[in-house]
Amino acid sequence: MPSSLQIAELQQVLKRADIWQASKQSNHYPAIVSGYASLDKLLHFGGWPLNRLTEILIERLNIGEMQLILPAIAKVMEKGGWLFLIEPPFNPYAPGWLKANINIQKMIIIQSCQEKDWLWAAEQVIGHQESCCTLFWPPKDHLSNKVLKRLQLAAAQGGRLNFIFRSISVTNQSSPASLRLVVKKTDKENTNSKSLDVEVLKQSGGWSGQKGIVDLHDLAIS
């Protein structure tokens, strides 16, 4: 039988923000609606988690993954702060960002050929309170849990919305990120709309395994 000291120590551990108990769903994580009702239904807190790290795993670039997050970014930027793009694989198309109500005067792009530099930049930017949103495309998909945990901890102290885009090939790799989604392009019959298949791999405070189709807004941003 555990001693009273061991029980007290366990209770302290369970109070940590990075510990999730399946039998005790958290209700204190703030979130912002995504701008897509079908996506919000999949997410436990009804939107993108704030001050947390979200991983979006995609089958390939430019399938519409950016349109998925732009409405929330625009909403968050209304309260001020900077939007950072770290190692983006495209040149931002200004008219498209403006159409999405993004203040491009508050956009900063960071690019470097050195791994140590982009990892340092990601941690510093995500952890800065003047960062309203950070989008990060690591040139190397296989990031260690140590690196991801540092980014997750930085997010808790800094920017409100934090997304990292990685290949679907790392789906089976564990991650400390609060939310992990697999996103694939959907070819719907009898419609001209652009849509994505979205699956929840993990979400702190809620269950995983939810799947749905999200019809995207028509925006060209790259």
C-alpha cells in the first residue's frame, strides 16, 4: 500500500498541465473557433487550443492546410501581436492573405539553412508573448520528443496559436503536442468545393479517433 507521502507526491504530479487523465477530462484549456463548424465538432474544446502546440500532419503540401487555419489566425490577430512563418515552403501571396483578413504588416518570415538556427528560432518565437501566432515547417520531419516538448512548453508561455506542419509519415511517432491532426485531400463527387479529410490523432482533455470532412473557403495564399 502506498504511503501518505507517495500519495501526496502523485497528487502533485497529476496537477501538472502536461499530464492528461483519461478518466478526468479537462475543462480549462482556452480555445478559439476554427471558422469551420464541421472541424469544431471534432475538437474537444470547440476550436483550436490556445497557448498549446498543434501538429498538422499532411500527405503533401498545398492541399488546403493553410485555409484550415486562416480564419482563426485572423481572429486572433484582431487583438494585436505578430504572425511568424518559420521556414515556409512557399512565398506568401499577399492578396490572398489580405482576402483572409490577415494583417500582412504584422507578418514576419524567418528562413535559415541551419537546423540549430530554425529550432532556436521556433522555440524563441513560440515562447514570446508578442507572438500572436506561429507557423512552423521544420525542414526535417523527424523531430525528437525532447524538441517537441520544448516547443509545447514554450507555447504555454507565449503565442496564442502555434501550428507545426509535418509529413503524414510521422503519424506513428509519439508527440507531446496537445493536438495532432491528420489532414488529407478529399475528392467529393458532384461538387466543385475543395475539402479535406481530417482525423484527430490526439487531443489533450478529450478523445481521439474522430473523423470528418471540412469544406474549405476559397483562398489563394501561395
